[in-house]
Amino acid sequence: MLTPALLLNAYANGIFPMAEHQDDSDVFWVDPRQRGVFPLNSFHTSRSLARAIRRDDYSVDVNRDFAGVVAACADRETTWINHELVGLYDALHAIGSAHSLEVRDLSGALIGGVFGLTIGGAFFGESMFSRRVNGSKIALAYLVDRLRQAGFVLFDTQFTTPHLISLGAAEISRAQYHAQLTQAIDISADFTGPDSAQSQDVLQRIAQTS
């Protein structure tokens, strides 16, 4: 039986769980030969994304609706997030080991978000969603900025996609990943520590490091 403690131990050792589909009760463990990571000093901001961030027609929150973000990430035709994993992520959120970053429009509706787990200075990005153009990209920009400000040194995306690569994600070998992970989990970082960021501050800090 999977428990929150077992899940955290697995992540600390470089493996993570997935299910074949939402209604599958079985979970399998994954340790990719090539690991997706997001170097925290190389987030790529296109002109259109920068304009969307400057528009300020949204708000960004942390941990306001963790369950809602997980549900939105799983609300697709095919998903690896089964019911058991949803319960485990909720349990990890309750003990402060899983977090969400949410983007809302001015009416308060969720338009984008991302959730993941934290151990030391490592953030394990699990999934993200978008209900409006640039919704998930805005979430990632604010997430990367928060991770940098909070002292994180590793942003694990597990796999890469063309979407993530366009924003700065990269693949490293399993050995490289495990070496970075070993160092990261011994670092103290606090996801909830930084104050809410302003759009201009986020863009300025990203520009200084990208």
C-alpha cells in the first residue's frame, strides 16, 4: 500500500509513480534514462508571454485551491493521475510537502496552474493545466521565480515536451539527475516563504538570469 512517507522516499531516490489511466488502480514506478529538468536561471520569455504577464488581467495564488489544481490537471481525455495518487497528493499537501500555484482571471476563475512536491531544495513538478492562452506559461514563469526566491536549486519536470523545451527545459542523463538530486535534497528551501510577486518584478528577475 502506498503511503505519503513511501512516496516521499521514492522521490528522494529519484523515482516517481504513474498510472496507465485515471481509473487504473495500479501504479508503476518510473526512473527515466533521460530526465527533464528546468534550469532555474534559463526561463525563456517570448514577447507574447511578456506582454501577457504585463497585462495584469490575472492574479496568482499559492496553495489556495490545491485540490482544484490537481483536479484540473487530471481533467483530460488521458491522464496518469489515478484516484489513489489524488489522495496521496492531498495527504502530502496537508503535511506541507505538496504545493500548487494558481492563476485566476479577474472573476476568480482558475485559468492555469501547476502542482508539485518539495523535498529540501528540490521541486518535483507533477502536472500543469491551462484554460486560457498563456495560462500555464504564466504559472510556470511565476513558479520559476518563486523557486529561485525561495532557495530551490532543482526543478524536476520528469519528462520534457516541446512546450517545456520552448520555455527553457532540458534533458539530462539519469546519472546527472541523481547527482543533482542528492545535493538538492540536503538544501533548506521554503516554497511558501516568498511574498507574492508583482509582474514587473518577475519579468525583471527572469531577464537578469535568462
